[in-house]
Amino acid sequence: MGIISKLVPILTEGNFVERCLEILRNLSDMEEAVARITRTDRCLASVAEYLDTGSPTERQHAVVILLAVCSCSAEDCLLVMKEGVIPALVDLSVNGTEEAKGCSTKLLHLLRDMRRSDQFTNSCSQEVAATGMVVEDAPKNSVHKQPASKSSRFFQRKLNIFSKPRSLTLF
């Protein structure tokens, strides 16, 4: 899989981009290749860049690669999201080729679901922190956490409904 690291300079230079993306797309069927794509410096960023700026075929290859990457693990989804791909995916889901539209829609749903589960985990940990325990041996000047009342936890959960990220309001 050393070929992936050799393709990145070609991707960043702009020569033979379509062929490089096509090779990466074909390799992305293998888990080992997906792992290399995510670990190789500038590879994921270059693929994400062509998702936004490439020709229709380049964009199609890029979205298929990113979908393969995100299908492997939640950590890989986070890496893809950090590249800021949501606006390009939304555009591609409307203006791309038929295959690109389908893949971008699948990827948007996957990222949305991953983000929702991440928010659920974060809100649960925030609720646990809000019901914190009283420290027994704290100094006199320290502030003690008071357990949150049932009503405040109820309203906190209800307000979390309204905190859906703006980038995901299309779904």
C-alpha cells in the first residue's frame, strides 16, 4: 500500500488528478487502503479538496473515497468532518452525477447519524456532570456542586433539541 503515499504529491500538484482519485477509489474497497488513506499526510485533505473544486468525475471519485473512509469507523468520520466537507456534499447531492448524488446523500446521512450519536453521548456526559457529587473534604472557600433538580434536567434535555447544528438542518 505504499502507492498511496506516492499518489499524494501528484494529487497536491494537480497533474493526473482524475487518475489518482480513480486509483484511490479502487483501493478504497480494501480496509488496509482506507487506513493508509486516513494516515497518509495530506491524502484525506487532498481528496476532500477535490470534492469541492474538482471536475464532476473527480468529485464523484472523491465522494466514493470519503464514503468508504467513513464506513470504516467513527474516528475516520470525525477526520472527514474536520476537513469541512458538509457544504460540498450538500452541493454534490444536488448538482453531481447520479452516482455522486447517491453517495453524497449516503455520506451526509452517515455523518449526521454519527454526529447525533456523538451529541447524545456528550449530552449524557453533561447530565452526569450536572448531577455531580458533593466533595466531602473540600476547603471552606471552595464551591460545592449541587445536584441538579429533576425539573432543571428536564428543561436541559428539552433545550438540547433546539441545539441541532445548522449544517445538519437540511435533514
